[in-house]
Amino acid sequence: MFTALMPAADNTVGNPALNIGIFVLFVVATLGIVIKVSAGKKTAGEMYTGGAAFSGKQNGIAIAGDYLSAASFLGIAGAIALQGYDGFLYSIGFLVAWLVALLLVAELMRNTGRFTMADVLSYRLKQRPVRMAAASSALAVSFFYLLAQMAGAGGLVSLLLGISGSAAQNLVIAVVGVVMVMYVMIGGMKGTTWVQMIKAVLLIAAAAIMTFWVLGKYGFSLSGLFDAAVKENPKAGEKLLEPGLKYGKTTTTKIDFISLSLALVLGTAGLPHVLQRFYTVPTSRQARKSVEWAIWLIGGFYLLTLVIGFGAGALVGPEKINAAPGKANAAAPLLAYELGGSPLLGIVSGIAFATILAVVAGLTITTSATFAHDLYNQVWKRGQASQEDEVKVARIAALVGGAIAVGGGMLAKDQNVAFLVALAFAVAASANLPTILYSLFWKRFNTRGALWSIYGGLGTALGLIIFSPVVSGKVDPVTGKNLAMLPESIDFQWFPLDNPGLISIPVGFALGIIGTLTSKEYDEAKHAEMEVRSLTGHGVAEAIDH
């Protein structure tokens, strides 16, 4: 989930031509599959949810493909290689987050909604204002998540394809954008889901092969691998295997880690593109099954990153990792090159780009559905637009959204974009999750509470990020290097934490309570109806259409 932009560099590893060849092969093959599985006329349901025709197993694999981005693979492996125990905590946070989604959200969301998150949030409240608020939050989360992936695509070029220079990186970002829009325009959710399934299998298989290879070098002994990693990193030493190497230096870093953990664990259950995947299965039982499959696959993958990370630390070493373009993000590719030379590096780099394509395609589906279904049809046309018109608007929204993402990725390619992913999780946890939980479980909840919670959580998260060290005023105390987005000469930060979750998440929950209790609105019959539907799924399509 964390994307750190990699600067352009002249030195690369492996064979760039091989990397590009594997990438092109994947694109051609998956486009062929998308065209084959997506033939025929598309309704709104097929465009947004693939006609709810996927099994729980298929959807679980697709969720894993949607969730495991290239940034997860490269970023977490690098964090473990350099920070050991503290780096592995990211993997734990991402896995625990799925328990929240499974226990509190998956089944009830599938039963109550039809296409988007706003279907649930507006179900028993005033439709137009709540849909506008939910759409605003969903678009904000999706845009920053999408922007991070697009910018990361340009940054990965330096190491994996041997391309440097602003124009070359812009070209790659544009290519990723074009292919992404093609997936969505041609295949809709059905085609995108198949791409995500293929990508998930390839990514997990590549990680498993690297894990097996690394363990084989140390007699399949984890302790032997850990000892080698400690020996190769004398600066960290035994602290590599203990908590606190990165987040235990000061009180502020400890608090910041708590804030980041809250955002990661609670934000996943509020990510619009993840929630939309629950609607691609026909029953609530299949929704539960899909999340169970996702947990096993995602959990297994993150366990593999433990070996890959420590393997990179032991076989490549922190000095080579820090000297390479992208530093920590170079750990997994450098390990692949160390193990299997150019062929294995080519496969890993091709899969890394494939993951970006799959993730951005899923995000584009979400943004187009939010715009066409929630804003165009339900708000502007008051639910009277035809399915043909809605699908047409969704495709136009995909084109416009893709162009905006490409432009934003080009502008952000020379900046550190890791904060964009953290912002997406923080906004999801602050604005979306409180409203989702209140809508599903609190019978007194009303329109004012929803609006205050969404806009309050969204505004607080955005405001604190803007005035945090990740935007301005952050300098490495050792090297004096500027670590913020803006130039060193600009400094207006006053919020000390990198992630706003510790503040913005409680604000989102609190405003939902205050807004609800200060309004007399309460529809007991509508709440009872929603409660029945959330537990059974009976009549949801008719209710949403109405």
C-alpha cells in the first residue's frame, strides 16, 4: 500500500529490454482475455459489478489482486530489509484490517447496497445530500490512491526499465493510463476482475518462488536467515529483530506509529474500491467466502514478504539497497537479480507493472461508478436516467478520471507520494467507516450525523495532512536532506504527526454522534427495513432502484 517515488537514475540492474518485453506480453495477453470475457452489451450492473456473477473464491482472489499493489510488494519488502521488525508491522496491520472488513462490513454491505458505498449510506437517510457527501469522500480516497499508483509507475521506470528523464517517465505514466482506461472501457468490472485474478496469482507465485529460493540458501532455517541479515547489517545489529528500530526513537515517532496503525487497520473497511468488490458476488454467503479467501491469500503473501525482506537484507545488504534508485523499494528487485539474474528480475519487474495496471483499473471502475451512479443518476437525474445513459456517463467518467490521474501522476512523479496512500487510508477511516458503521448498527443515526461525520472526517484528515511534516518542513536530522513534498524554503507545518488518523478518526466518529443527537430526524420504519435487508439481502435491488 505504501508507494515511495523512485528518482531517475542512470544505473540499473538486469536487462531493461527483457523487463519491457514481459510487461508488453502481460498487457497483450490480459487485453485479449478482457475482450473475450466482456463481449456483449453492458448494463449498469455488468459495468460496475460484473453482473454479480463471480464466486466467492474468484472474488477473493480478485480482492487480493486489488489490494496487493506493487507498492506493497516493493515497499514492505524494503522496509523489512532495512528496518526488520518494525517493517514487518506494516504487513501485520494490513492483515488485521481484513478482520474488521470480514466481521463488521462485508456481509451487511453486500446485503444492503447494490453498486456503490453510497447505496448503503443513503439507504435510510435523505438520498441527495448523503449521496453527494459519500461520493465526495469516495472520489477523494480513490483519487489520492490512484494518483499514488500512477506516480509510482513513473518512479519504478528508473530501476526496472532503465529509463531516466522526465519525458520518459511521463510517457510511461501515460501508457499505464491508456491501458488502464482500455481495461475499464472494454471490460468493465468483469474484465477488470479477471485481470486482478491473473495478477494476484502471478504476484503470489513470484513471491513464493523467491521465498523458497532464499530459504534454500540457508538450509530452510529462518533463524539462519535472520542471523545472516543481522550480520550483514552491523549498524542495526540485533535491533533488526526487535521493535523500535524505526518507530521507537522518540515519543513523537511512537505516537505517529499508533496513528498510522489506526488508519491502516480501520481504513481498509472504508476503501470504496474494496467495498465495491462485495457487490460482484450473488449472495451474502459468497461475500463472506470472498473475504475469507482474501484473508488467506493476503496473509500468506505478507508472510512471504518477511522472508523476502530479510533475504534482501542478508543477500543484497543495506548498503547496496540504499545506493540503488529507489533505495528501500529496490530491495525485492535486487534480491530477484541476486537469485536468478536478469530473467527473474524481468519477471518480477513485469509483475510489478502488472500490479499497478490491475490496481488502477479497479480504482477507475470505482470512480466512474461513483460519478455515474451516485452523482449523475441518483442526484442530478433523481434516479430517472436510463441504464444506457448511465453506462455512457460511466465510460466518459473513466476517460476523464484516467486523464486527471495521468496528469496528476506526471506532476507528482518528482515528489514523495507515500503520503498520498496514507491520506487515502486516513480519509477512508475518518469519513467512510464511521458513517458505514453508524448506518448499519445505530438505529438513531440520521442525515445530519452522516453529513457531519463524512465532511468533518474528510476535512480534518485533509487539513491535518496539509499542515503535517510530509508536506512541508520535514528535514532528515542526520543528512539535512529535505523529506517533505514542498521545497525546504517553504515551511508551514504545525501538526507533528505524519499521519492524521489518531485525530481525524475520533473526530469522524464524534461528529457523527453529535450531528445525530442534535437533530430530531428519525425514521424507525426505515431503519427496521434496512436492518432486515442487511441481515437477509431481501429486496435490495428494488429498494435501490426506487
